[in-house]
Amino acid sequence: MANTTFNGPVRSEGGFEQISKTAGTGAITTNLDIDTSGNITTTGYVSSYANVSSITDATKSVESTDSGTVYTLNRAAGIVVTLPTAAAGLNYTFIVGTTFTGAGQINTDNASDLFSGFAHIFDPATATDMNTFIPDASDDDTIDLGTAGQGWLVGGIIRLVATSAAVWHCEAFLHGDGTLATPFE
């Protein structure tokens, strides 16, 4: 069959398939399937790059449609980020791109969405100065990078994945200085 070029959207109520046909037997193999609900199944490799966005404003409300985005926190005077309502599968990465001189925070959008997981903070100037902090799962709805001891130095990373409609799992590796302290509040 010849190639077909469409000008405009291609629509199907029955899904789409990319197949291969074995020359000798005529057997059909489905390599990629997009079902009627938009779910994708493939035997190949799907290549994707994360969207990277620099935050330089004092406040940022993250949208659920931005799931998968890597944010660099690049405002020394401090940044307050508000997450959307937790929904299983939403995920964001935050990289401390600039050492803070004012508080940086990541907040859930309501007090019933809480953090689980951990924040590992280490002092790069003192090899043995490191600690792991775990939210208590009762009221921790803020990650506060309010002091150097809470990990506000450049180079830290915070990965967040919503594991349910009320839980954001945190995996953080932060650079701190002085007396290390929990960032979970």
C-alpha cells in the first residue's frame, strides 16, 4: 500500500494499530496499539524527554497537567511552590538551582494531602555530617527549605510522586550546612 498523507487530525473510534506482517506466513504482529480509551501498548521503545522549567518568581502553583516536569528553583530570595491536589501518578522533580537566602517551600494544596518518604540531608563541608528525616505522616504538608540546615544549598533534589489521592511520596537528597534539621512540617 502507498503512503497516505493527511492534512488535519486523523480520528478513529476503534483505536489505532501499527503492525508488521511476516512475509512467509502472513502472520500479523501488533507492535503498537492505541485503544479506544487512549491507552498505549507497545513492544518497542517510547522516547520522551522531561519538560524542564526554571522557577524565578516568588510563588508557583504547579498544575496537574505539568506532571513529569523537572523544576529548577532559581530565586535566591525564596520560592513558595504549591502542588495540585494529589492524584495517584502525578510526579514532579525539584532541583535547588540557586542557594536560597530566603525560605523555599513546597506545599500541598490542602492540609489533608501529606508527605511520606524521606529527606536525606548532608553537609558537603563535613563528610560525616548527614542525617535522614522522615515525615511523621500525621500533619506534614510542607517541605520547608527555610534554613541552610534544612537543605537550601544549591544542588539538592526533591522527587515527589503522588501515590494516592492524599499522599505525596518524597525522595529528597539535599545539601545542608550547620545543624541539620527536618524540612518536613
